[in-house]
Amino acid sequence: MNYEIYTVDDFLLDDRFLAYCTGSDQLAVAFWEQWQEDEPANIHAFYEAERLCRILTANKPRLDHSLLELESLIQRQTQPAIIRPLSSRTSTKQWWLAAAAVILLSIVGLVGYQWWDNQYVIYETAYNQQRTVQLPDGSSVVLNSHSELRYQRSAFSENERQVELQGEGYFRIRHLTTHAPFRVKTNGAFDVKVLGTEFSVYNRHRLHRVVLNSGKVEVQFHDKQTPVTLRPGQMIEVGTSRSSLRPQTVTSGQYTAWMRHQLVFNQTRLAEVVQIVEEQFGVSVQLEGADPDLTFTGILPSDRPETVLQAVAELNQLTLRKTKDGYVLSKK
């Protein structure tokens, strides 16, 4: 079967495709997931058919009920009945009622379609948890601890792809033959526009950062600053003492170490170490008499907060104490 010439209608009439949409056949699910990876020319017809199929599936109970009512009505109409002539006024009234019903069903269908299109798909991670998310276009995102990725169902089309990120994520963007740009929107200082590339985005509180591993991205600032284009190994960071709207050359692996379950510190201020630990593990860390400008350098496993804090305490001659509310780092 040459699925690469299928139209939307062809997909919707294909039993294997319908089994994929409903999840009723795991072999069909595996087949179509593999088929999408080859990025055929009619992939957007596939996405449109999938979306329509899921709308129909979601409304199946209501449709089944309507069909039962229709069947009952037909049965009643086929029973012998006394024929009485109808006045033209009555016939006209029934015609208008039927027309109104058709219009109402059309409006309901349109509203339902638009409602489905505008719904958000949301992925979240808990503290100290990672998750890999597969996007409709074949791109993928690895979410770090305590992060959220969301997108509207209508946000992936032939012309544009768009997601929203709160937290931290590593993106592997699939290049499409339509050259549709991919946008990562944040509630921070900037958005990111890409074609096909790998990069990480950090968007928490007052710190916002983009680090490019490969390819090309354009950082578009919310305050109307001139967009900045990054090359591999470059970073834009906003919200710290190192903030600069000019690209900085960095070791990109330092900023993706969390994917290897590591935390990398390079002359990192104690205040920033505390913030990273709080965001990674969801714990409270207080400084008592400890200089927040002390620096720490090292690579540590990101499995437990005590591991990180104890190493920082020992190298900076601090005392670590656990309390009912979290941890305290104090001067010896």
C-alpha cells in the first residue's frame, strides 16, 4: 500500500489508520509511528486526518446516541400510519425546523473543532525528575526537573511550529521540507526561533538562558531589542551578573550536564548554587553568616541535595545542618 499518496480522506477510510488513532491495535500504532519518522511528503495530511479522527473519537458517545435516536425515528416513520393532508403552513414550519437542526449541528461541529484545536497539550516534571517528550513534528524535548512544556493542538502546521516552556529543556528540532520555523516561547526575556538544531533553554524566575549545541537559532527579545543569532557553542544569558545581550562563547556541555544526571559548577557563586539546588530538588536552603559571593567549582551527581551541599560546605569551610524546613549553610 502506497501511503505516501494518501489524502486526508484516504487516511480516514483506512482501517489500520483508524486502529492507530483509537489505540486499539498496538501493531498499527507501531507501524504508523515508524511511518512518521520517514517524514513522507504528505505528512501534514496525516496530521490533519489524525486530528479529525481524534475529534470524532472524542465525540463518539454523543454520536452513538444521536444515531440511536435517528434509527428509532426511522423505525417509527416506517410503521403503518394514518395519512392526513398537511397544510402548507405546517409543512413550511417542519422544513424550517429541519433546516435549523442542520445549521445547529454544523455550528456545534465547528465549535467543537475549534475547541479541540485550541486545547493545550501539557507535559510536566516533578522535582528531580526528567522526561523526554515527542512532539507532533518528530522533534523531541528532554525536560529537566520541575519544568513544563505546553502547546496548542493547532500550533503544528506546514507554516509554523510553536511551544511554550517554563523551566529547562533540551530541544532536538527536526528540519521539515516545508522549512517551517520552530519557536520556543517563554514568559521571560526572549523567544527562540529555529529551523533544525539542538539547543537548551533555561527559563526560571529572573534567569533566562539559551545555549546552542548545533545548527542555528535566533533569540528574539520581548523588549524589542534587535534579535541575536547564535552559533554552536554560544550562549545568551539574561538575569545574572553575567547578563549580556551579546553572544558568549561557552562549553555547551556544562549546560546540558543535567541530562547525564550531573550538576556542573564553574566558579559559581554560592547564592546561585543555593538557587540551583532549590530548583532541582524542591527544598529550602538558607545561608546563615555565609558569604553569598563565595564561589564553587566541581562536578557532582544530581541524585540528592545533601551530596551537593556537603561538597560545597567542605570546600568553603561551611557547616551544613538539616532542619525540618530544609537545610542551613552557616559559617564555621
